[in-house]
Amino acid sequence: MNWGSLENFLAMGGYGLYVWGSYGVTLLCIAVELWALARRSRRAQPEQRA
Amino acid sequence: MKATTLEAHADGRGNALLRFAAPQAFFPLAGKMIPWFAALAVVFAVGGLYVSFFVAPTDFQQGESYRVIFIHVPAAWMSMFLYVVMAAWAAFGLILNTRLSGMMASAIAPTGALFTFIALWTGALWGKPTWGTWWVWDARLTSELILLFLYLGFIALTTAIDDPRRAERAGAVLAIVGVINVPIIYFSVKWWNTLHQGASVSLTKAPSMAATMLAGMFLMALAAWMYSFAAALWRVRSIILERERDALWVRERGGGA
């Protein structure tokens, strides 16, 4: 599958909004979940007493 | 003194596995597994995305819009699969009264809800160019939406009740009752034959898809699966620390007395 140029790839045959809207939101969801997991993990750690 | 067969059996392999039913024993094991699942998820995702965009050809009918399939289908599969796994853990927790089972169910729920939302979102974005609408009260779409509400209901219910054990029992009942919805989603396209197309990939007959498209979808499904393991195990470690906060082994982890 040869896209020819970056513009073609981003245009995605005219369906760019739909395809990148799907992939973008999915990436955002994964990023938000990973951030939430990291935050929860930090908060769950027992207090580090000196 | 030679251990009697009962003792021998007790110390045998079976027991070694059961040792991990204790949160304290499972905690480090989960910790060791997370990096492997995370690495596998990345490898499958990179491979899957490469195949999805640079190997799979343009669809003769849908042009490029069909490429949403490489997220939509794996997310939908995971949304159903994770619900069944969650309900299974919840049932174990209810029947065996094992603490870790309930924790696993609570650890899976958010990731399952996330995949359900992704399946609905990507479905809408794929439906707009191909069906001409973001949403329609189709049997498949409606039952998937109900799945999202079941996930959110489970999360809300288990966080609303203060006592974790009671919360898990209540959540388990909801999860188990909700399991009936998963086969409904799967067979909805056959039973009601509304807008959503039937299964291109099924266990009974050969897939009606180009090989490279299939490969891209399976790689992304494997990536989603590995990601779910990593996310659920990471979350269950936090849950274990939260629940066992005052246990000695947790306080010691913090260098506490």
C-alpha cells in the first residue's frame, strides 16, 4: 500500500476526519487510562516514612 | 519422616499455584508480568498499525474509511471478552469468598468500559461515511451501549459502597446478571438482522476478508489483549495496596515500622 505522500496519508482518501478521529480518540483514551493508572499507583503506595 | 501422601500433595504443585490466591503473594508476581505484557502490547500494536496502513489494500467499496476496522473490531471483541472475564472473577469472588477475585473484577472493569466506549466511538465514526449516520438504534449498537452502562454501573456500584467486601458482592451480582447481554451482542446481527453487518470473522466458517486485512485486525486484537493484561494487573496492584494498607507487609514496603 503506497500512499505516495504524507498529504495523501493524512487525507486518507477523503476519510481523514473519520479514520484519524477514531485513531486519535483511541490513543487519547489509552493515554488517559495510563495516566490514571500511574496516579492511582502513586496514591496507593504506603507513606514513605524516613 | 517421609511426608504422607496428603502432606506431599499439600506441598505439591497444586498448592504452589494456590499460593498466588493470596494478594500478598500475587502482588510481586503481577509486578513481574506487567512489563512483559506491556512490551508485547507495543510490539503487536506497532506491527498491527504497520499492516493496517501500509500492507492492507484499499477497499474496493469503502475506500480508506474501512481502516477504522483495525480498532473498531478489536475494541468490540475486548469489550465483550473483558466483561465475561470480569463476571467470572466476580463469580469466583462470590462463591469462593476469595479477596483477590473481587479485586481482579474491579481491576478489569475500567479497561472493559474503555474498550466499549472505543468500540462505540469508532463505530459511529465509521458509520457516518458508510451508513450516513453517527447512531441508529440497531440491535448490535444498542446492546453494546447497554454493555457500557453495565460496566459503568459495576464501577459506580462498587465504588459507592464503602465496605469493599460488600461492594464486591453487590458488583458481582450485577456483573453476573449482565453476562446475558454478551451473547445478545454477539448474535444480535443474526437474530434481528438490523443495520450492523454480520460477522466477517467467525469460529464456524472461513473469514470473508482479505488476508492482509485479517492479519492487521488480529495483530491489533492481540495488542489490545496484551494491553488489557498490563492495565488490569497494574490496577490490581494498586487495589491490593489500597485494601491491605494496614497490613504489615504493606507498611513494611513503605519503610514504616
